[in-house]
Amino acid sequence: MNLATIVQKYGGTSVGTIDKIKAVAKKVIERKKEGNDIVVVVSAMGKTTDKLIDMAKQISDNPNKREMDMLISTGEQVTIALLSMVFQENGYDSVSLTGFQAGIKTGGVHTKNRIFDIEIQNVENHLKAGKIVVVAGFQGINENGDITTLGRGGSDTTAVALAAKLNCTCEIYTDVDGIYGVDPRVWPNAKKLDYISYEEMMEMASLGAGVMETRAVEIGCKYKIPIYVASTHGNQKGTYIKEYDETMEEKVITGLSISDDVLMVTVNNVPYNSKNISIIFDKLAKHHVNIDMISQTAPFNGYINVSFTASKEDVNTINEVQKELKAEIQGIKVSKESDITKLSVVGIGMMKQSGVAASIFTIFAENDIEFKQVTTSEISISYTLDSKDKQKAVTVLAQKLNL
Amino acid sequence: MNLATIVQKYGGTSVGTIDKIKAVAKKVIERKKEGNDIVVVVSAMGKTTDKLIDMAKQISDNPNKREMDMLISTGEQVTIALLSMVFQENGYDSVSLTGFQAGIKTGGVHTKNRIFDIEIQNVENHLKAGKIVVVAGFQGINENGDITTLGRGGSDTTAVALAAKLNCTCEIYTDVDGIYGVDPRVWPNAKKLDYISYEEMMEMASLGAGVMETRAVEIGCKYKIPIYVASTHGNQKGTYIKEYDETMEEKVITGLSISDDVLMVTVNNVPYNSKNISIIFDKLAKHHVNIDMISQTAPFNGYINVSFTASKEDVNTINEVQKELKAEIQGIKVSKESDITKLSVVGIGMMKQSGVAASIFTIFAENDIEFKQVTTSEISISYTLDSKDKQKAVTVLAQKLNL
């Protein structure tokens, strides 16, 4: 590990105005003065990406995705140029690099690409020349030479992937001051964690904790890159995401993650036949819909019902899939619910301790909270419930589990 | 010449809103339906470039130029993505290409780069696949892999250079409906020309006629690419810029070009010595200041005075040069005037006919118009005068010369 190299990432809110960009530069320069080589990864300024998407929506409900990537990748390009200008105005040599210039090679489908490699030479050469290297997050280039974007949380992924290639620490600066056991907007007494293991953070992230995307944590985990999450403003201590070890506090439950981005789809009246279930999920996969929780009832009178959850942003795609399915499987009925919240309790300690599910069912029962679906992993249990019950459920769980 | 391929260029005003982009797409599609292969070159939407420059100016009076290119090149990238989306929404296959993706290789200094080659293969392949190819004007990539921009009128240059590589006609759509003998904003009775030779247009452009940049016309001239300039709106006949031939109307004076972007710099008290003059213009060249008119008085008492004009946008650079010169040549005095207008009368017929200069001096004398400098080329005569005399001078010249 080369301790003299640091990758820092600042999100859209942190670079939302020229003054904020200047404040970020000041923070970076402090670390540069200490003798570190610094790569800064930034997102688009404030609401820029949303504004670009709005323009596209004036053209099409479903704009061409290659062109969406071409369009929205301009947001980060503006930020890197401005931030690099600030460094140079302050007498620090600096260079800005777009995704393709930073060697970020991606694959997959447009608007949801994945980094498959980084040709790090260009970044390294600029670092060796003493420059502060400013890299556009969220974007790359594919094998056809098309500009690509990485989807939600893409800038985090860019930062952690660069840190993995440079074998250094990654610092994620954001508008929250660390990782909390529960989202403090929902449970104001929530406690900030000093450490969280990669595994727990991945569960939290994939379950909707919002601070960091799963993919970024996955890369950190794979390459054992410590990720430090802290506030852009002030010097309050943040949270380290790192390997699980004995120095971490021994807790059964580390956190409770909450997601309102849940579309619950139920397909009723499916003739019982394993081929039909496979058709449903095959079609969803072909349309690149990420499925989260799946539950299926036992067959009754030769029919089964199946429910699954997905992100609300895939609703248009799911509507298309629905049409195709109705044509292929006679008589099925599809319904969608969007006032759904998913709650997940996460803790690496659950692996060693039984009865966690039971105690949570008891908490729900004692408080008259009904849930629709349950799924479990080795280190988490997730529930979907009506959004109206969200606040009550979070409050009782956070209190009982001491989060 | 492959008549089935056309390069069209639409400027910033023509693509200023989503509705305008849709109108441009409609115009392009009409030509596509006729069976043509089409490359569309576009500028940034409306005032986008100005807004980006304003952001940079909040950071520095003299922002790093590599980063300026990185910043402002995003403007065209937004337009190409949106326009390509409109084609696809209307059922036409299309692809957008940034400068580097279109193979536009540049050299020179940042913010004022020049195209030195186009690797046209990618554009050709997409055309062969039946796509409408949308290319970002004004930008390219240099030998270091840095994003570059071409300076003022760069999108015209991109369009004509692409047409030269594809050996086809270039159509420039703009907010004026063709080339006029005199700027109609200054002389409302101005006449639109059906044809103008490359040479005349280059003089007009370099002298500030504003419709098209010299460089674009130069490339057209070199590769004998007909350039058609017409209005984005409606179907009024525009003006062809092409080789001079007998079908063109035989006129001595084709046009009068007017430029207010004139900074007149006078250096007084220069010790008479050819080395000193060379020092002055060497330094200006090294700082990439484009010099236009130069006039020098005969030596008097061992000293000479020299005046030259430049673009107002170079004022900061000229201030720097001024400091260096004062340190190097003792005792010189530098003054600058910016309320200056340059008028140039242009006509390929002047080569064959003498006395044009004399008749214009007479017109000025009869109307009490004083001028500060005169320079001549084979097909033009240029004058600088106080801006307060501009309207009067244009009116009398346009009337007397029947423009």
C-alpha cells in the first residue's frame, strides 16, 4: 500500500456551485501540502444530471440509451474542468481527465455500464509529474469507442476502482458524515458507526441504505481497499468500510436499511409449470431489470402466484415485459404496487447467532406491523411493508435493536 | 464528387431550444428522404458556451486554456446527443460523435486549435450503415489525447473539413439567409449575393463580415468544396461560395465588410532599428496574438511609431506583451484605442481595375470622414476609423458602390 497516494471522491452536492468547488479544492490542497499524491473524482454539479435528463424527456419517453450516455456524461466533464482550473489558479499543477482519458474501460448496456478495467498509465504519469489529477466519475468508454455511464452511484465506483488500481485508500466525501445504523432522516437518534465490514456495507447498500452503492463496496472488498466515508464539510470523524476484524464492536445487528425505491409486482394466475416462472424472469433479465426480492406461493388448483420487487425507475421496461408476458402466458394477471418500503436488518454477527428472525417477527407482531414479503441472506433479513407503516417499524426496530 | 453525401451545419441559434432542435431534425430528414447520406455538424445550444465561460471567469480572469477546452467542448456534446435522439425518436437510425470520435485531429494552442487531419473512417462506416451522423462542431483531439476546441467559427471549419474529406457539398445553415454585400444590420438596403468566390469570401470573412470564418472558407477553397450559406428557417435561396467563374456577375466591388472587434495599439518612441520592430511582432506571435493591420511611420529624430490592430479578445495578452516590451525596449510608450471600426471593400474585379482606392478616398473626403490606417490586398482595401463615423461611412460607401 502506497500511503502517499489517495483517491478522494466528491459528490454532486459537494460541487454544486463554483464556491463549493473552491471549498473542495481547499480541502484537497490541504492534503496535497502534506505530501500526498491525489486523484480527485467528482460528479456533475448539483442538479445538472437531472436537467440533462429533463431535456431528453422533452424528446422521448424512452430516449436512445447510447445518446443518454453521451448527454449526461457532459455533467462530470464540466466539473473536472472547473475544479482543475481552481487548482491551477491556486498555483497547483493539475490535469482533468474524462472517463476515456483516465483509461476507464466499461462493458454492458448503456446507462448501466460496469467498469471492466482501468488502463491506469495516464493517471500514474500525471501523478508522477506532481499533478493533482481530476477524474470525471460515473463514465467510461466501451470497446466500440462509445462514451458510457455507470448508472446510479457510478462516481463511487470510479473512485474505488481507481484506488484499487493505484492500491491506495479511497475517501468518499458526501453530505452525510458517515455510515449510520439507521438513516438519521427516519430515525434521528441513529448512531454513527466507526467501522463497518465490507459485507455488512454491501448488504446495507444493496438494500437501499443510500450512502454508497453496492458495486463500489464490492470492488473495495475484492481488492481490500479501505473506504473512508465522511462529510465534505468540517473535520468530523467518518466511517471506515474495511475488512471485518476483532477490533470492530461485536454486535449482532449493525444496521437497518430503508428503501422507498420499491416497485412490487405480482403475477397472479400463472399455470403451474416451472417453465412459466423461468419465462417471466428470463424476460426481465433480457430487459436488464434488476430483480430484488422474489416470493412465490405454493400451487393451488394448478395455478401459482409470484411477487417480486424492482426499482421504480424500471417501471417503463416492466410495462413492456408485462405486454410480452400476457401474449405468451395465457390468462395471467399482473398488478403493481409502489407504496412499498423495504426494511432490512443487517449484521455480520447474525451468522453466528440464531433467533434473529424470530425476535424481529415478535417485534413486528407486538406492534401490529404487517409485512408482505420476507427474504433472508446470511447476514440480513429483509421485509416489504406498506409505506404507511414505515416510520413506526423503523422506530420500534431501532429502539429494540439499539441502532 | 459524390452528390448523395451532404454535410450540413447548424449554428448555436438554430439549435437554441429543444423545439428548434426538432425543427432542424425535420429539415435534415427531408433531405435524408431524398436518398442522401447526411452528416450534421452542430454547435452548442444558444448561449451555452457563454454560460460555461462565465463559470470559468468566476474562477480566474485567465483560466487554464486546456481546461477551458475541456469545459466548453461539453456544449456541442449536449446538442449532438439531443439531435441524435430526435432522429431516433422519428425512426431514423443515427449516431452522435464527439470531435475525437469523428477522428478530428488538431494541433496548435488550446482554445485556438486548427484541424490538421480527419480520420474519416468512423464517419464513413456509420454513413454506410445508413445512419444520420451527428458530429460535434468546434472540437477535436490533439496528439496528447487532450480535448481541444477550434476557436471562433470552429463549427464551420469542422463542417467544411468533413465535406472536404467526404468530397461533398457543405451547407451552412444560420440565422442570416445568405451573404450580403454589406451587413444588413448596418445597411438595411443591402443586396444578397447569389454567388461569391472563395477569395472574396475569405477577404470578407477575415475582414470581419461575420457570416463565416476565414479558415472554413480557406479549406473550401483548397479542396474546391462548394459551400452553400442559407437560413435555417424557410426555403429562401441562399448564397453559394465557390470558384470564381464567368457566370458570376462582373462587379468591381462585391462587398463591404465591417468589424467592430478592433483594438488599435500604437507603440510610440521606438528607437529606429529594425531589430526593435521585429522584437515587438515576435513577442506578439509567441503569445499567439493575431495581428491584422500594421502601419509604421517613417523615422523621425531616430524614433519611429508603429500601429497595429488586433482582436479585442486578446487585450489581456497584449497587456502582458506590453509589460515585457517596456522592460526590453527603453522609453517606448504604448497606447490602445478600442472605439475603432474597420471597413473593408472587397472585390475580385479590383485586380483588373485600377483607381478603386482613389475613388474611395474621394468618397471619404467628400463626406468629411477621416480614417486612421489604410492597408490593401490584391482584392481589398481596408480602413480603420473612429466608430462614431461608422454608420455614415457605411451608408455613403454602400450607396456609391451599389452594394
